[in-house]
Amino acid sequence: MSQFDNHYLCPKCGHVDELHPNNLICEICDFNPCFVAKHINEGDRKWWIRIEEDGGKWRRKKNLSSKLKKHLPEDKNLVKEFQKIVGELFGYLDQNKENMDSIFPKWTRDYSRTTGKRTQQGWKEKRSAKKVKQSSVRGKLYEGAFNEAIKQNEQFEQIFTPISYSYNGKEFEFEPDAWLWLENSQIPVEFKTFEEGKMVPNKFNRGLKQSRKYAKHSKLLGKNPKEYSALIICCPEERKFASALIDNRIEKIL
Ligand SMILES: [Zn+2]
């Protein structure tokens, strides 16, 4: 199947079907607008399924939290609760090693064909086209798996489409990977995968900065007064994950 077959992908219910000529409305759940869909290469997908089947258990790395330790939020219980929730997400992946064929998505969003111009927001890539392609397949598959894992915990809320709002007469748009409700705060979550050997402290700042941008946006939306944000990172090939709940105390070291 060509990756350019004409299909749409519903971000809400996951339905994929033939593109309608004049609209992007989901035939199953009426969500509007859906995305033009791009097929994920089967060979690439199988490669990552095998990584999960053959890989060991996910292990928490402390290198992110030790980098940040003096600058974490003052509410230690909240930090602890967050770390426990993240541990459960990776526990879900451990329990479902044999089911990754149904957990990894088969389709992804084609941003440029959906809008004619919009590019995916987030971190800019400066690497070779081949590396970018490998890393983008990995990111899309694990982002899909992350979306399945968060469905197991009702403190998470999925985000289906970019969030637009206006403030002081200006328009803003942002799209975290999910919301996490902790102590009445709606906290934006950024999820990011790393290639083998790259999940090291000097690579963490970009993700932390991205996470702080989401924190500022969500504060303006009004449900995150303490300006918290969350970052969850992992390296599937090395079976490592790490996470941090942060607030503006972190900004002096970024
Ligand atoms: Zn739908």
C-alpha cells in the first residue's frame, strides 16, 4: 500500500476510511475535522514490534530527575504521585509486549496534506533525512502506544487536535501529547522518544523548553495556575524511560 493512498484518520476514535472529496468528518463518531492519513511503512512497524517483543522490561533511569533535582516543584507528594503514574504507563507496555501489533498505530497524520501548509509543531530536526525518517516512525508508533497506555488511567485526558485560543488579541495554537489532571491542575504532558545512545542529560533541554512553552499556554487557558508541565521520555532500544514534573523553578537552568 502506498503511503499516499487517499484516506482520513479520525484522531478521536481512530477510524480510517476513504477520504471524502469535500470534508474531513468522521463517518463513525462525527469528529470534525479529521486528518489526512499517511500509512506507516509495514517493515518499519514490524521492526519496532520486534524491539518490544524481544526487549526486556522497561527500566526507570534517574538521569533526568537528578539533572533537575534542586529545581523540582516544592510539592514532593505531587512529584511522587506523578512518578508512580508514569511507572504504570510503562508497566502497561511491559504487560502488552505481545500485543504491540494492535497497540502501535498503522496510520499517522499527514499534516502537510491536511492543511496545505501546517507542519508538525514541536522540535526541529537537524539530522539527515534517513535519521529523521527513522526517528519519525519511532515517534509516531510510540506516541500511539502512549495514547493507548493513558486510556488506562482516567487522570489522563487525550488531546485530539491542536488547541487554539486568543489572548490579548493574539491567536495561539499548541498541542501537548495529553493532559494530566493532578490536584485540580490540568497539566500538559510532552512525550518524546530518543534513538539509541541519545537519551543523555545534554539532550534533555529541548524537551524541557518545549514542556515549559506548553505550561505557559495552559496557564493562560486558566486550568493550570501553578504552571506545571510534565515531560516523559524513553529510549525503546535501551528499554529506558525517565520523567519529570516541573514548574517555573526549572527555568533558571534552561
Ligand atoms: Zn471518529
